[in-house]
Amino acid sequence: MPSEKTSASAAPLFTSIINDPEGKPQNLKQFENKIIVLNFWATWCEPCREEMPELSSFYTENKSKNVVVVGIAIDEAKAVKSYLKKTKVIYPILVDEDKGVILSKNLGNNEGILPYTVIINSKGIIEKTILGRVHKDQLDATLKPLLQP
């Protein structure tokens, strides 16, 4: 899968407010100063659904290291709520079709491909983008140097 090392700013992320599946607005500034694995997905996207267990496992192993995984569903809230009732996902999920598409493009997804993952360091700089299904070993390899003092 294509991936890219970059050094662009993730500033658009920290000015965004996107609802959780219950419709409660979440300010993404709450994730500032953390290492963020931002995953854009949709319920109708098979590779998106396939990677969720690996994202959950990665989050479980790394959340104590100032690392957060955030899923942004480019989908309808009703579909996401229904999906999450059947599927265990332990990281935060946010939902907004329109804002999600715009944020994804602002963070480098010009093709609009899903899934799309952006890895952001604790200084708010994009370290890597991954178009298509992400695997835990890719995340582990990208995270390792970010955790070095």
C-alpha cells in the first residue's frame, strides 16, 4: 500500500470539532501534544473494517505512552452507531461525512481513498500517511522512533 513520509503540519486537525456517534461535539484539540494515529474509515469499506482489530490492539499496547488512535467515520451517524453495537472498537470514534472528507483532504488524502491513516507526532507534524489498509507492524515501525527521547 502506498505510504508517504511527510513533514506537513496537522494544524487543521486541532481546529476541528467533530461529533461522536451520539452527536456530542468533540474538539480535536483534546488530542494535541499526543502521538496520534488518525484513521479515516466508513462502515461500507471492507478494508476499513478489517483493520479495526489491529488498530484496537495497537491502541491497547500504546495508550500509556501518550499515543491515541482516533477513528473518523466518513459515514452517517446512524450507520456508525449500528456498526459499533456489533463490533468492539476501544479507541475514540468520531463521525461526520462532510467534515471528515474535508479534514482527510486537508491532511493529504487528495484521492479520497479509504481507509486513510495519518500518523502525527506530539509536535503536531505529520510523520506518515498510509492510503489503504494499515497493519499493526507499520504502526509499530512508525511509532518506535517517535517514542525515543
